[in-house]
Amino acid sequence: MGVVYTADVVSEGDGRNGRVRSSDGVLELGLAAPKEVGGPGGSTNPEQLFAAGYAACFHSALRLSAREARVVLTEDTVSARVHLERGESGYSISADLVVGLPGVPEEVARSLVDQAHGRCPYSKAVRDGIRVGITLVS
């Protein structure tokens, strides 16, 4: 399999309290550690950026699964919650996805979610590396 796209982003300054910038200039953000971990807050952080990417990627995979199954989705949503956790060995992350598929029968919805989780590049990347919970809501 060949590379079809590469996101090229550099972090400058003080990591969680620095800046990130993409090579194409589309993304340029200041970062601030959340107040909950002793930072100043008031700006985005790596966990929010990861959650945004995971939610969007999973949603695309879900939509593709629905198209293939000839299921029409309306008002569907995917929310990602990325948790920064502290344990004996330091910090780690986990994620919870909340998938809203109003009007889709539960058995069909569960099948679509399972298919999306199997094909989403973010899900594949974190499989066996972090805990990912998925909740289906109507």
C-alpha cells in the first residue's frame, strides 16, 4: 500500500504550551495545556485535536459503511471524547465515541458502527494501544 497523503505539522515553542503549524499553512494554532493538568487553558490542546480528527474520520467511515449497505443517514453525529489519564507509569489516553444514528434500527446501527470501527484509520491506529469505548444513541 502506498502513501496517498501526508499531513506535515511542526510543533514549536513549549510543546503543550507552544504552537503547531502545517506545512501548507492551513493549520496554525496556539496550544495551551488544560487547567486540569496545571496549564493555563484558554486554547486548544493535543487531546482536542486528536478528538476532532477521530470524530471526523470515524464519521466518514460510518457514512461509507452506510452507503455500501444502502442505509440513508440523516442527522447522524459522531462525538469523540479523548481522555488524558494519569497512572503509575505516567500519562496515557483513552477514547470514547458516541454515535448518533436517529431513525436507524438498532441492529442495523450496531452493524454500521462495527464496520466503521473496523475500517476507520484512527480506530486501526489505536487498536490494542488504547481503550476505545463506543456508545450508540438514537
